Amino acid sequence: MTEPIVEELVVIRGWGRISALGVASTPSATSPPPFTTHAASLPVAALPAAAEAALADLRRTVPAYRQLDRTVLLGLLAARQATAAAGWQANPTAPTTPLTVSIGSSRGATGLLEEFHADYLAEGTVPVAASPLTTLGNVASWVAFDAGSTNGAALSHSSTCSSAFQALGNAMAWLRAGMATRFLAGGTEAPLTDFTLAQMRAIGIYSPYAAAEWPCRPGAGKPSTFVLGEGAAVFALERVSRSSLHAEPLAKPVFVLESVGFGFEAIGSKTGLSPNGQHFQQAIRQALAQAQVTPAEVDAVVLHSPGTPAGDAAERAALHALFSPALPVLLSNKWLVGHTLGASAALSLDFALHVLATQQWPAAPFTTDLAARTEKPIRRILINAAGFGGNAASALVTML
């Protein structure tokens, strides 16, 4: 199929991330598992020491940051990397370009909210700052503040584990409509608290494997190997004309965010999904239709695949329904960073960009259907995300 020429493109000028891998996209092939054991005696994908130190340094840079939740600080770190990579740092002598911010998070200020609640149960009072520091809007507004945005909107999104793609989809809509020219969009989550881990354990999906045994195993079948992680990824998006890109000296690859599609299925159980992944099918079809490409033009899929047997199987059933007889290359980064809830889709997109740029990724050290390698060049990747309540989202990214 000959692709139509789209004059206006949404390009990813820069991006940043922080996760159990630190600020790297993937570990070296000889790295040990990036998992640790939480005080709750469960394996988790927590920040390594160097990333933890960077978070502590950030907290000290601005007095007001000392009171911020960990989720917000992770978002600030990733956003700073994205703006630096895009060359968007504030320049007092340059004209001000409006910058809009759109950040997704499933739980928001998880740790701080739990601390305030514990103090209330013990003391019967809460500080004045409790409400403004724990609203979901608190996440995007601080990212906008730190980025120096004074003339753009700050939007926060929460739709469980597809929250980051809700933020990316919103950003694309604004950019295409001409309501903005520059966007910081992504997701952030710091859910490694006793209470949140207890919630995941109560659902019955948590991995039985120890931290040193690669406990998160998407595509490996039974038992369920869900592992909670923390992290953030933020992308500097810009609407540009194709002609202007051709006029620039392209010293590095240009990544285009082609589409973000959404799906929903009304399931009675809010933790359930249909065996054939109807919400995935809807989201993928919408993403393909927006980008005006066929399934055959997708080279790889970064799966949502959290390591739960039912969820993994439903996503693959959806892919078989749309891509048969030959599936694209199947990839995942959750065995490296865990499931980061509202940040997971953003970190999956970050992983997709790494694959596009390097044509490489580490092979999973367990039996799975994830690809170890491919001889075919990868130029377009579909990224899936899904969450409680029957929602799903899919994004397409390509490299020019």
C-alpha cells in the first residue's frame, strides 16, 4: 500500500525516562535482574541507587519541591530530560513559544496521600497543603512549572494503566487542531507503597518468583507474574510540516508519533476482559485507521502484556484477529521495568524508540513468545496499553 503524504506531522523532538533501569532505555545483556525485594516481601522494580540520588538532588533544587510526592518528582526528572533533548530549555532572549503539558498517572500522589491519611488517623488533623499536593492535577501543574511554561495548559489524565496514552492522545489532538505547537506529554507513577502492593496481592496476580529470578515474565503463561514498578517517561512533541523536516539537516533519526487509538469493552468485572481482547482490537484498528496504514505495515508490537495469563492471552488473541497469518515481532519491556501502572505506556513507547534507533533489544532469559531478534528492519512499531475498567489504547510510531 502506498502511504498518503501527510504534510503536518507530530514529531518526537526529545524524550526522557527514569525507571528500575535508571535513566537508560535497556540494560546491558550481562546486567543482573533490576528487581529488589520490598519490605512487603514482594519483588518490585524500584529505582537503582544512582537514580534515587538524582531524585534526592532534584528535591533539594527548589524549596517547594521538598514537599512533592515521588510521582511528581519522577515526572519532573523525565520532563527535564525531554526538554533538554529537544533543545527547549528556556532562553530569555528568544521569543516565547507556548508549551502545553499533558501527564498521565493512574494513582497520582500515592505515597503522600497515604502519609497524610496515616497522620490523620493518628492525630485527627491534616496540614493545609494536603489537598493541593494530592490532587491529580498537581502532577501536570508541577511539570509545567518546572518547564517554565507560563502560557500553555497543564492537563492531568487518569485512566488506570493506559493513562500515559490518554495524555499522548490528548496532546496529538491539540497539536493537529492547531491549539498548540509544542507539548510535553507522558506518564509517571510511584506506587511502591505497602498499601498499593497489598492491593495487587489481593487481586491474586502477583508473581511468586523472587527478585533475582526475573519475576515478571510476560508471555510465559502460568503462573501469573505481575510485578509492580515505578518510573516515568515524558516526550517533547512538536507539530511540524514535512517540508520543513526535509529542509533541516537530519543529523539523527526523526521519530513520528503517527496515531493514538482507543478502545473500550463493557465488562461486568472491572478487572476482567474478553478472551479475544475486544478493547485491544478497537484501539489497534483506530490507531491503524488514523495513520492510514495496513496491519502488514507494522513491523513490531510492544505489548501491554503484564505477565497475567488471561491478560497476555487476550492481547495475543486480538493480535491474531488483526494480523494473521503472520504476527509482527512481539516485544516487551515489563520484564525489565515491571508494571508501572499509569507510566507503563510511556515507558513502552520509550522502549519502542530505543528499538527503532538501535534495531536491538535484550533477549528475555525465560521461555516466552517474545522475539529475541529479527532479520527484518523495524521501521514502524505499535505500542499497546490497557487498564482496569475495559479500556485500551494503542499508539503507532515510525522512524523517517
